[in-house]
Amino acid sequence: MSKESPVKFGTDGWRGVIADDFTFENVRVAAAAIANYVLTKEDPKKGVFVAYDTRFGSPAFAAAVAEVLAGAGIPVQLADRITPTPALSYAVKQLGAAGGVMITSSHNPAQWNGVKYKASYGGSGSPSIMADIESLLGKPLPSGSTAKIDLVNFVPPYVDAIQRFVDLDLIAKSGFRFAIDCMYGAGAGILAGIFSKIGVDYIEIRANPDPLFPGINPEPIEPHVRACQEIVVEKKCDAGLITDGDADRIGAADENGNFVDPHKIYSVILQWILERKDWPGGVTRAFNTTSMLDRIAARYGRKLYEHGIGFKYVCDLMLTEDILIGGEESGGIGIRRHLPERDGLLNALLIANVMAEEKKTLGQLVEWLQKEYGEHQYGRIDLHIPDALKNATIARAKAGVKEFAGMPVEKVETLDGIKFWLDNPEAKMKPNAAKTWLLLRASGTEPLLRIYSESCSKESVKKLLEAAREFAMTSGD
């Protein structure tokens, strides 16, 4: 491999722009490193499973990966159809494979694709595993006999598993109607198939595979979920369930067409699990995720673990601690007794289950949480700015800031980015309201600055995000 090769493994794999750096040549380089890892650190006889999503070229890239692995003497089971990422992870864990490779770039824009590695435990490769794979980039593969490639369908066993995880009879009797938005991704037909089987009324949109993801990024956040918001209102649904490009993330809309962000989804599911299921274990949340989770965990006497941003931290904790559930701001929520992995389709079914058992629409569930645990409102903006301006903003923030939007800074935390806790006069007028914070986090790989905020009102969040935007745009002056 040349020194200029763009192949670099991050949190759970490598991604790149199709036909720019994401080429067949580089995909084979990545596959060879994975093959060498399996040959040296795993039992290659257990084989590697390979699957793909709806992105441009994904089936062909998956076939190229399979050929490299098989050429190294590693048996391969290759998906014979579009497959959700959690379905691959489930197969790896349940069937005891040495590992899995998923061709996907998840929720990134259409021009991106990626190679993700799933470890034998059914989740993203740990940082140490990914470092080992990256260290093998460019190392030649040993010569020997070529192993077999078998075409398989990973989806049915996975669908059976997520159906067993919920009460389908209860969902069937609820009388609720759902909108399902597949965002042109790998989740198409799965929730619809389950609902059809049990007689639940639904309407499915954007279920045709389309590698262009016309008009959107396949990420279940605003503004990309507008079609679902509109169809919920038009068809008088009780909730909209939205999965991203590879169906490992979840978004939602309530019966009034309001976007229900992943923080509220996580809170709804957590509250229900702790109240109704009483499954053991702690709770994890990322540094940029709602503090409502802290309040729910405290009520039920559960230990809460705060960690860096990225599901790899959730997975690490699930492998080393007694963890029940973990999640992140971008809609990735995992339940350890299922998989140490994000699963948007399972979480969509869980939302339906919670609604059925509590006899509440999604909007009513969120309203109850806001009353019970205090009003928590959240917002995020992504600033695509030059690296020089991004870096200047972070440097200026580290140097010390006294206030944002007229709110004095009370304390600063730097676990992952720079988080300002603010003295918000409005919060003092609302009993049990969310504490106010603002987080600045620079991307390590893109000219991108993400700004997050949580407060006690939407107006307060908007003011803070705009104040932070102005702060960033003037940092280069």
C-alpha cells in the first residue's frame, strides 16, 4: 500500500467518497487488512460474514471484500440481498463467526460509502481491534488455497429475534396506526412485514432502495424527516418510525407531526424498561446526550455512565461492565441482552410496544416525560466551516468564555469537546427544569464544527445555538 493511501480505520471502520478514495483498489486494501487480522487474532475457520446496504456499488464492493477474504483461505458467508447492519451483527454473534464486514456509510450523504468491521461479539470492533486492523494495512496476504463463498440471507433470523423481544399481541391489539419511513435504506420492508403479519395498520414511505437518497441525507433528524412528519399528519397516524440508511439508528415523529429527537426516544424506552421490565444493569449516555436520562436512572437506582461521543464507547462499556442500555445523540441505542450494537428497527418496535402498553400516542408519552422529569429541550447545528476557522473557534473556547446569549458560564467540562454549563434565569422559574448547557465539538476528519445545546425551552436552545454560531463565525477575526 502506498503511503498516500486514504484507507484509515476509525471508530468501527473506514469510509470515503465513492470513486474518489472509496475505490475497489482501496476496498481490497481494507479487506486485506481485515483478513490478516482474522488470520492472526481470530479463528479463521469460523469464517467472516459480509453484507451491504443500498448505497451505490455496495453489492459489488461487498463481493470484492468476500473475494479477498476467501482468497486468504477464510470461509465467507456473503449476503444475497440488502441487509440492515444490526442483522449482520446478529448473525455474527448468534452463529459464532470470527467477524463481519458491512459495506455502508450509515447516515452519511449519498456520495459516501464505507467498510465497517463487526467483531465476534456482534458489535463494532473495539478501538484496540480497529488499531490492530489499521496496523496491518499494506501487509501482504499469505498464499494458500481459496476458501468457499456461500450466499446467504441474514435477515429472517434477525427479524425473528427482534419480534421475540417485544409483545406483538399487545401491539396488534393497540389499534394504533404507524407511518414507517425507511429513508431509501436497508430497513425497507422489515417493519412493514412485521406489522402486516400481525394486522397493524401502517403506511410505508421511501421504501424503494435509492443510492442517491433524493433530496436528503439518510439521517433520521430534521430536515431529512419532513416527509414522515407530513405523512403522519396527512394519514392520521399515531407515530412515525424512521430508520437511517443502514437501519441502525432511529428517529420519530409524533401524531401532530412534531419531530421526536433521539433523546426523547431513548428516554421513552429507558423509562418503560426500568418501570415495566426491571431488567438489571446500568445506563450509559454520551457527553452530548440529554440529562433527562440521568434523572430517570436516578429514580430507579441505576448507575449512569457518561462517556465520549460515539457508539464505540457504549460497546466497550457493555463488554466490561454490567450495562442494560446505552445510547448516543445521533439515534444509536443498544440493549445488551439483544446486541452490544445500535438497532433502529428493534427500537422502532419498542416504541410501538411502549405505546401499546401505556395506551398513549408517542406525543403523549413525550409530554408525560416532560411533566415528570422537567422540561428538556434540545438542539444541534452543524457548521461546515474551514479547518482554520474551526480550530480558531475551539482555541478561543478553551481560552475562556464568560457568557453565551447573556447567560454566565458556571463551569466547563472537556470530556469530548468543550461543554459550557450556563446560569439560565429562565430555568429558575421552571421547577425541575433541565439545566442549561452548550457544547462545541470539532470533527477530527472534516471541516465541521458541531454545536449542541440543552435547556428548559426551545426558545432558550435557539438563542444559545445562534450565539454559538456567531461566536464561531467571528473567531477568525
